[in-house]
Amino acid sequence: MAEVSEVLMSVLSTIRVPRPGDRVHKDECALSFSSPESEGGLYVCMNSFLGFGSQYVDRHHTRSGQRAYLHISRTRKKEDDENSGSGDPPKKKPTRLAIGIEGGFNVEQEQYEEEVKVVLFPDRQQVTSDDLATMPDVVRERVSLAMAGLMSADSVSHTLQVQQWDGELRAESRHAVELKQLNNGTKIPPSGWRCEVCDLQENLWMNLSDGRVFCGRRYFDGSGGNNHALLHFQQTGHPLAVKLGTITPDGADVYSYDEDDMVLDPKLPEHLSHFGIDMMTMEKTEHTMTELEIAVNQRVGEWEVIQESGATLRPLSGPGLTGMKNLGNSCYLNSVMQVLFTVPDFQSKYVSNIDKIFNEAPSDPTQDFKTQVDCVFVFHVYCLNNHFVCFQGDQVGIAARMFKALVGRGHPEFSTNRQQDAQEFLLHFINMVERNCRSGVNPSEAFRFLVEERIVCQQSQKAKYTQRVDYILQLPVPMDQATNTASLNNEPETLTDFWSSAAQAKTTATKTTRFASFPDHMVIQVKKFTFGQDWVPKKLDVSIDVPDTLDLTALRGTGQQPGEELLPEVAPPPLMTPDVEVKGILGSHGNEEDDSLYSPLLSPVLDDSTLSQLCEMGFPLEACRKAVYYTGNTGIDAAMNWVMGHMDDPDFSAPLVLPGTSSAPGTTPTESFSEEHLATIVSMGFSRDQATRALRATSNVLERAVDWIFSHLDDLESMEVSEGGRSAAESEGSREPPPGPKVRDGPGKYELFAFISHMGTSTMCGHYVCHIKKDQQWVIFNDQKVCASEKPPKDLGYLYFYRRVTE
């Protein structure tokens, strides 16, 4: 022990006590998914606080020179009851709309026996708390403090999780104390209520300002009310309403339409008394909103079918059959990643050379996108650790905490523990892959395809063709049987108020959408989620006859036809008002006191209302100005048509250049950009030409330019690089840049290989499960539970994944 004490003394300066703000990774290995519960436990560096599994701690010791690690190992108590999984209906009926709280929905509460000690490398000498008691004071105090600090510090994964949630906690309404009540003589009887508009007798709400009684919102499934209480608020602005039938001496359901939430009204007895209601004599006759929401969350019909709960499923494990643990509403991520694990492009990109991946990892691999994605793919496909396989017959699954945190970092939704839309996450992840694959193979190309839109002016019969990039084919429901694929997305759409550059006037046009290319893998989204008239999201519970094979050949676009004339790309006449003094169009270049940056002779008069509406939708200012100008101030519909038809134009966000001028208002013929801004963008791996183009499109604002450049990667890759970006030979063979983004193309015949299903009333709640076909056998991936599927519910899918059939 004296020798160990000497070693500890020599490394004492490298042992730190965690301080507030330090990132402590004591739940998961930075290079795998080992945890304290894994075989071999977890080693936490006592200097950097990074965690490593037993197979990677030697690598970190060799590279960093760190010798002292806190070893944490946990063994699950055998008497601990196994949980049925986050997607199953709860075993115990909940009485509260809560998670992690007595009476709430079940959460997995596992009990472990924990062992903690210090391990010194390279000889792996072990030091327990009892051993420290015999060592010199300076060693004992410093090491004990560090051990205690590490064990008491919140781990990174812990701080990212919501440990408890109580959906019944309500805040006091800001309108309650000063609520104005009308003295209109209204008195409400103790029973016999009806909606004043539609005579409904259930789900009735009394407005606390005027005593009017109306029905509530329509529920997701079409039941409930007819939204008349909401419409009354929109007409009057009276914010608070109480649900009749829930009033008892203890309180009632009060909703604030202005705050869009259930609230507390501390003056509720007084407010009810104003309309003749005595709380102390009222009895409950209707379900409260909490009770209704609990009932919705306990729906088992759809849940049981999609999860195949009625059958005894055979558990599977091994390479490519590794489950992913639910980290709290992470089933959307788990389902999407399980499908991507099976796509060859992603496998070859991220499962190429394990040693190379980890040897090139930065000093803090937890913050490196490529390393974390590599970890997820490598450990799923190869199932490297036995602890992923089984515990008492069930898979434990990999807990991708670091991956989830990194992929969601900075995103307003995916950085939270709320449930999310699997389709939105798929697009988000593809976008991140695109950003991180600029200099190498991009596996997202497996899903990328071009859409051809053909618009025909019905007055001139001239046509306009545009192409846009997409990754997902969206199909609305209800729709005809999906087996009749030749009719899907093939019927022309009628456009009214279309600005025809040929007729120089508004007219009617037809738009036909077809494929300009067919991807290797086709993703089809059945749009089961929509918004009602009150903007409340709802789900359309439909069963669809989905085919195992698709032939989309008939949906291929043909481009301009022989003899077909194209609509001219010309602007309407300049919009000047001769009898009104024309002021400059103010934007990012001017202000009300000084509009000299815009010459009146160059500034058209644009409809402010249409311009404002477009800007409020999030489109760039210059694009909005062009949309209003090129549609001749003919209104929001025409301007929106122009925006949708030009969103993929390379100069979509560039300043408006008027006919007969060489530069946009507010610019000079000689452009001047900040050298500092140019240098910053060039340092990110872009050429000077590309950086200039980004700054030009965003009025020389660096932050906007960086966002712009990452959202226009395909356009930028097709630019000719003028400053030595290509060799002479490359330039000789590439005189003409490719016309648009890089896409693959081939036959339009596909076979179904995976689908993701959703259970619940909205994408923002419920549960996701995926089914994947492996070796002609359907497999269900329900978070960490992986089993052979007996009745894959293909008719209830949300996202369907097809791969090209090769002849």
C-alpha cells in the first residue's frame, strides 16, 4: 500500500475536484456505450472527467498520460422487477397526469448495488475508500474530495433529462386578479346548460367575463365540441372560461385562451358568484381535462396492434439487432436511427475502420459529430459489447445519451426531452450529415431526389419548368388505395391568381409535379398529422393498404416537350406612382431619417401589406421584395406562388436588381465585403468565391452568411472555383459545372424494407416503433426490445422506406 500511496502522491496534481459547470461523463463511455452497469464498469478520468469503458481506458491513458481514474461499477439487484418497456400501456392505472411522481405513469426504476474505487494506470492498481484511510493526510483529503465530488456531481446525461414531470401543476393566470366582469344581469342555473350556438350539452365552458356558455374545442378524434368558446374569445377578447360540470367546493377547470393553458384563478369563488354560482353547493358531473388527458394516454387499441402486444414475440440479439434504450421520449430518434443503420451508404460511411475512427477522435470525442455517429453505427452493426445483448432474457440496449445531446444541441426542439416528429428528426439528421460531409462521401445522397414542377399558363399555354431537391415524398390522407401508385401526385393542381409573364396579367395555371430523378432509397411520409381550423394538431387514424413493391416509372417528368413554348422570364412594368413622392424602400440599408442609400429613381413602390406577410412567414427580405415586384403587386397568393417557384434559385436571397440597372438599390457597382468576414468563412473550408457569394446574398452580415452557405451547399458545389480550387486538368475536364445538386438516378421500381409507426394523438406525444425486414424476416424494434415480428402492422405506418429493385 505504501507503493500505491507514492504513486497517488506523484499524480496528485492531475486529480481535480469537479467545479460548478464542469461536464462530468460518469454514465457513458465517450467512445462506446459502456456504462457503470456494463461488464467491466466505467472508468472516469479524474482530470478531464471523460468516461471510458474497460476496452478504451488504456487507449486514453496512452494518449493523454492520465493515470488516475475513478472506477464505477453497478450490478442490478436480481429481485428488481423487470419493466415492460416505455411503449407498453402502464401496469398500474395512473391517477395523476405525471411521470416519476406517486400516482403518475410508470417509469423504469431500477435498483443497483454500486462499487466505487480509484484505479491507477498502467498497472491498474486499485484504491478503495478504506485504503485511503491509511494514507498521508494530503493524499487522503485530496482524493476523497475528488471521489465525493465526482459521485455527487450531476452527470451530463442527468442534467439533460427531466427527472419528474407533473402535468397537473398550473400557474396563476395573469388575468385573474384584475378580471373585468360585465354587469349584464346574467345568472347561470345549477344544471341544464347548453351551448348558445349549437345546443351541445357536454364539454361546456362559461366565459368568466360575460357569463356566456359555449362548447369547447374539438378533440383530436373529432369528438368534443365545435370550438364556439374559442370563437367567442376571438371575437370578444374575454380570456378566462370555466368548464361547467367540473366545479366543486375544491375548485374547477379554468382555461386561459390568451395564455393558451389551463390556469389557476385565485378569485374563482368571487367570479362564479358574480353569475349566481355557489361553488360550495356544486357537484362534479363531467370529466376534468386532466382525467380526459390521462384517458387519452391510456389508449391501448392502436398501441397493442403496432407493438404486437398480443403475441409472444421471440427476442432477437446480435449484430444489426441491437436495441436502443429510451432516454425519455427518445423513441423518435431510436426508430429513425434503426432504419439508417440498415442503409448501405450510411454503413460504409460510418462503419469503415473502427481503429481509424477512434485514433483520429479529438481529445474530447463527446463533442465531435463524426465520432459520435461512428460510435452509434459501429456498436449497433457489430454489437461489440456483450452487455447490449441480454439481462435475464431481455436486451438492455445502447443508451445513446451523448449522441442525442450532440445531434440536438442548439435545436429548439431536439435539445429537449419532449416527444418529437420522426419525420422532422430524419430531415434534421440528414441536414447535419450534409454539413459534416462536405469533403467526403455523403450518405444522404441515397435519399436525395429531384422534383420537377411544370406550370402551364392557361391563357397563353406556355409552360415553366422548375426543379427542387427533396428527400421525402409526402402523401396526404385520406387518399385512394396506395396500390394505385400511378395516380398519386399526378393530377394537375389548379393555381388561381397566377401572374403570367406571357400575358402580363393574372390568370389561371395548372401545376403538375413529377420526379426528375429516382433515388436509391425512397422515403414516403403518410401525412397523418394536420391542423384543425383552430390550429390544434390532430391525427388522422387511418389504415392504408401499403404495397410491398412500387413502380413509380409512370411518374417520371419529361421536361420541355417538342414545340412547347416557355414562359418568358421578364418582370412586370416598374411599379411607380407618378403623383406620389417616392421614398426609398427601407430595410437593412437605411432608416427613416436617412434613406439616401436607396435612390427614388430605382425604388419601386411595393405593396407593404404583401411584403410584410411574406417576411412574417420567414422568407428573406430581398426575396420577398422580388416576389412582390415580379408579380406586379397583385396580392399575397401570386407572391407566394412566385416564392414557391423560385426558392431553389441560386440568387433567391440576393438583392432585387431592377431592369436596366447593373446593381441592386443600396449597392454600388464595385462590391465591398469585410475581409474579416471573408477570412472567417474561408477558414471553414469554403473558397473565397463561395464566401463572397454568401455575403452578397445576406447584405454582408456574417451570421446570416454562415447560415446561408450551409443551406446552399449543393449550389456552391456546382460553382466554378476561381482561386486554385481545381487543378488545370480538373478545370479542363469540368468546363461546365453540373446543372444543380448531385443526385443519383435509376429505375423507379422499389420494395418495402422498413416502416416507422406512431401511436398517440399527436407527433408531440405518444410512442414510435419501427419494423425492418432483415433476411426476409420482419423484425420489430421497440426501443431496447428487438423481436421477430409475427404480424407487422404495415397498414398503420407513418414513414415507409423503400429501396430500389435492381433487375
